[in-house]
Amino acid sequence: DAGVIQSPRHEVTEMGQEVTLRCKLISGHNSLFWYRQTMMRGLELLIYFNNNVPIDDSGMPEDRFSAKMPNASFSTLKIQPSEPRDSAVYFCASSRGVGHTEAFFGQGTRLTVV
Amino acid sequence: AQTVTQSQPEMSVQEAETVTLSCTYDTSESDYYLFWYKQPPSRQMILVIRQEAYKQQNATENRFSVNFQKAAKSFSLKISDSQLGDAAMYFCAYRRAGNQFYFGTGTSLTVIP
């Protein structure tokens, strides 16, 4: 069974450009989490979904960030316009929503905004 | 709000020795799960061990075991017979039913040959 798949693995973009990060959940999972990791702030939860519905987006930094789940197995995180301070590793994780199971993480996308 | 605290930013251990990483958490819930994740330089987050709060018995996975003290809200990870491959950042995490995960700030473990 394939794990959580994120693309791209690395992204370098210029300030002001739009960036889209992608995530494919593990089949059968119905909770989806987007995290951002930096040296200064550690792992920050940006948003999480249950059954395609955003439950908590209080971690989304500002209106420049948006996340969607167009279907049960796929999610996107978009940054428009991007800024140098958005540079970080972005992780997507999924889990079964029922019960208390662990989160399975993708390999992350390292974003560099220059 | 739930918080997870890892008070040791860095730890080191001699190869083949034992090391314990500390974690405390704050919650008013009685039913929840606790996890330890490992993040090696490859940056992949890997589940090491998990503990159900309703279980009194401490979880064990080969060389990894936990000391779960529910009343004290403490959840430490013990690594026995440390190996070079254990060198990584270790994160403690808390989750309530169907809810988000709360992560600590991590402990960087160095294994000395």
C-alpha cells in the first residue's frame, strides 16, 4: 500500500509567484493535515480536514494561503503570492479519523522562495 | 488548549547505551493517544511507538519503550542499546479522538560511536 505522496519534493520560486503543493492520502484515510516545519517554529499545523471538510484552519498564516480537498484522496495547498518567509518544509499527513490512530506523513516539500 | 513540552532540545548517548527522552503534556481529557515520531536527516517522519491513555501497560517496540505516567501527564521514551541509526530528531505528539495532533518542539538525539 503506497504511503502519503507529496509533490513536488523541492520547489524554488521567486517572490510573488503562486506555489501549489500537492498531497495524495492513503486509501481509506479520511483525515488530512498540512504542517509547516521551520527551525524557528518547529512543526506548525496549518489546517486539517475530516471527510473533506476543513475543521480547523486557524494555523493558516494569512489569506495568501489556501487549502482544498477536491476529493477524498487528494489535497492542495496554495500560496499566492509567495514570500521569502514562506520558505519551509511543508508536510502532508493522513490518518483514519475514527479512533485515535497515528498520522502517516509524506516526505515533505521543501519550498524556497527567493 | 493542549500543549506538549519537550524540555531537552538536545541529547547524546554512547552507542549501545540507554537514553531517555522526556515529554510532558497538558490536557483535561481522559481519553487520548500519545506518540513518539522520529525524523532522521532524510526528514521523513516515522512513527516509533504509540500509547493509548486507557492502557496502564507501557508500550514497547523492540528497543523502544515508554514510561507513561497518566496522573503526572508524562510520556518519556527509552531507547535501549542505542544504534547509530537512532540519531534523529524525536517528536512527542498528543491526539484526542478524531482530532488534530499536537507536537512538541523535538529533541535532537546524537549517538556517539
